[in-house]
Amino acid sequence: MKNVGIFYHPLIEAAQTKAKQLKDFLASTGISVWVYSAWEAETVSGQLDDTDLVLSVGGDGTILRSAQAVVPRVTPIIGINLGKLGFMTELSADEAVDQLPTLLSGKGWIDERAMLQAEFSTNGQKPSVYHALNDVVVARGAIARLVQVAVSVDGKHLADYKADGVVVATATGSTGYSLAAGGPILYPRSKDFILVPIMPHLSPAYALVLPAETSVQLTVKAAQPATISIDGHINMPLPEGAAVTVKQSPHRTRFLRIHAEDAFYRSLEQKLKGKR
């Protein structure tokens, strides 16, 4: 690998320090390195075209921003954990420098994860398309009142939810907001996805696991303020009548791993208990 990019969490001082340490280490081996805050990922598009590997220094939120920046490229990501849970990260901060030479030499393996595509338009504007590694959420806005969301699956009406919102999550996102809302945990490399209502009132309360080829439409039915959230950091208002179509994305997020493929299951209980 000749070109490596580093995204870091700008609000975690240790992440900035670690990013600089990694840059200095990689540069000492002759690798070209750039470093940016993950909050400035949109400004790096041109450099990403020639980047062979991205290091994400922070937690799962930093990885979500890194994954958004990489799309539509297939550049692999290595997550270095300075967050709390690190479901998607691969290396701890302490082991990063020691393990990087092994990964850079080609001894790791690629963990490919499915993404979701969300398409919607408001006020007659051109449709917007976004890609999510974790989830797409249609939920209430600033006012603490239920929203009404009509859900159809492959063009057939499923249910009308009166709830705080509805989550559509990937297998990767099944350990996030979807889990907190009562959804199941999926095998991380599954292409299936999950539909989960959030705190439904007099509405169906069950979660659904849907096959990869499914298309889901979420339509805001009442005048209460609603929002759409893509991976928790892209957030926009949705007016009454707005329809969001969610389906499997043509893009994938690729992680470069060094730990065994069963590491997810071996560490799952500890991470769910908030232990690193």
C-alpha cells in the first residue's frame, strides 16, 4: 500500500494524538499519509480516489462517517477504537502500531458489509439518495409527539405505525439503535435487514427481518414534524406526505480485519455489557 488516509474523531483529544502518531509511523515506512477530521470527510473526496486504505480513529460513530466518505469506492477501512463499544472497530489504540505492519503486508482478510440506500424528495425537489452502513430512521422531530408512518413492503401495505419512529437497520446496525428498540441481532455479514418500530402506541410492536431484495417505503402521514436520520449524523426534516424508499445499496463497506472471523461472537457479550 502506498497511500493511507486517516480520519479521527475531533472531539476526542486522544484520537487526535493517536492519528498523529499513526501518521508519523506510516510516513517513516515510506507511505504517503493524509489526516482529516471525520467531520470534514466531504472535503477529502479527491484524495480518497488514490487512497489504498483508510484508518478510522475513534469509535463506531467515526467509522460511520468514514464509510459515508468512502462510498462509492471499495477502499477498505480499519477501525481503531477510542470509543466506548467499538462493534465495528478492529484494533485497540494500544495495539494499532504493532498490528499495522501485519495488515499492510497483506495478511489480513476483508469483511464486507451490506449497506442501505434511502431515496426521498421534498417540496418537489430532485430526489436525494443516501447510503447507510447502520440504519435509516424516520422519527419524530423536536416536538415530543408521536409520528404516523405508513409502511409498505414491495409495494404492499404492511402497517400504519403511531410511534416515536421506525428504524430500518442493516446487520451491522442490528447492534445499535435497532437493538435498543427491540430488534434482533443479525450475523454481521448478512445481507438481510430489519424493520423495527420505536415505542409504538396501539400499533404493531414486532420487528421484522426482511430479505436483501426487499424494498420498503416509509410515508409520513400526519402533520406532526418528522425527521429522517442516516447513520445518526445526516439529519433532515420530513414534511407530511414525504415518502422514503429504503432498499439494499449497490455499495458495500469493506473492513480490513486481522482478528479471527468468530471474534464478533466471542466479544459480543462483553460489548453488550459495555466492556471493551
